[in-house]
Amino acid sequence: MAENHILAVNELGKAYVTNDTRAEILDGVDFVVDTGEFVCVVGPSGSGKTTLLKCIAGLIPPSSGRVVFEGETVTEPPAKLAVIFQDYSRSLLPWMTVEKNVELPLHKAKFPKAERPAIIAEALANVGLAGKGKLHPWEMSGGMQQRAAIARGLAYQPDVLLMDEPFAAVDAQTRIELEDLVLEMSRRLKMTVLFVTHDIDEAVYMGDRVIVLSGAPAKVARDIAVDLPPERHQLHTKNLPRYGELRAEVFELIQQAKRPVTQNVGVVRA
């Protein structure tokens, strides 16, 4: 693995076997992520984006291939990798305050207790929730709850942040605000982010690269460098001719990749 590749996905395959059926989800997915990159992953519905992310995070084992994180093959959740899922309503514990929710991963990581308040306060400030730590999740809007979930990932101080469609459950206006928040935060904190989304506009707008998956069983259909100005703006960037060209390229690839789900299932034979 090259020195600047913090994450490498090498010929990753994943299949689920149930009774006499075998569902091939991933078939030789191969790409790398460099330190400091913001890489988006898109693909048709059911193409295995979340399965891919779970394999990368060490939450489920691959059937073939491997994931290499900071030079080590992933066999369990790595200590310096954090995941933010799309359903904030399930990831935040309603009986705990926001600051207690943010503190949860710090116990496992064994951050000194005396240092935790400052870490939590900084994480909440980074997502625009300074002074909101005493609230409970149910006292906050959906957008604020997702900010709290992002703050929890930041407090853990990961080397790579994995985000699985983190804005899917919020309204359109809040989604725009969270896109810009995460972009600004990733650049300011020099974060490495792997961002899974079904939204083509979001992928092109946010990413340094867009990895387009084929239909299941998924492979990398194309790895696209997003050659847009690094500073993004919801109106100015999306009005650039190059933005439209990139969006069209990703759209066409996803349309080509769509295939019937029945092609993914076969009979397991001895």
C-alpha cells in the first residue's frame, strides 16, 4: 500500500447464503483513499453500498479480498475509524443528554475522564451545537440530532470517518446545510472521509472523487476525479458547466448499471 493510501479496498467480495440461495452483493470492489481525501460512493439502489461500508468498518467479514486500513488488514472495527449512519433516531440514546451521547465512544477509546469535557465541547462547537449539550435528542430537530451524531464521530478523533447516507432522513433545506457543514468541517480539520450516498448531486458537489458502483454484484464502474474548484457553493458550483458534465457522467453510469434483482440470486450447489 502506497504511503499516502490510508485505506485500500482490494478485490472485495461479499455474498450472503441462505438455505439454498446465494446472493452475490460485492464482486471484486477495488479502490484506495488517500489521506485527507473526501471520496463519495454512489450506485444503483441495492448495489451494496451499505454492505461495502460495513465490510470496510470491520462490522461484517468479506467473503473474499480484504480491506487495509493504515497498513493493517481489517478483521474487526479499527480503533481510529468511526462510522456515522443515516438513522440518527436509532444511533442517539434518547434518555441521555447530547453531551452524554457524544461521550459514549470516549469510554471505549479510554480517553482520560478529565479531558472528555473539552473534547465534547469542541466536537459540539464544530457542528454548530455549542451550548446545546444539556439537551436530550427528543428536544432537538432532526437536523440538530444528525449534527449531534456527527459530533460523536468527531469526538472519537478518527483518522477516517465513514458516513452512510447521513442526510437521507432530513428535509431538503437541512440536507443542504449539513452538506456545507461537513464540507467545511472536513477541510478545516483535514479529515479523510468516505461518504456513501444515493444522491448524484450530493456526490459530485461534495467529493474530491466519486466512485460509481455497478449493479449488484457490485464492482467499481468508474472512479471519477471531480475537477471542480475546491471551495464549493450550492449555487455557484452547481451552475458550472463542468458540474453538469460530471453529474451527467455519473447519472449515465448508474442508468447503465441497473439490472433486475433476480440476477443476483442463484442456487448453491455442492
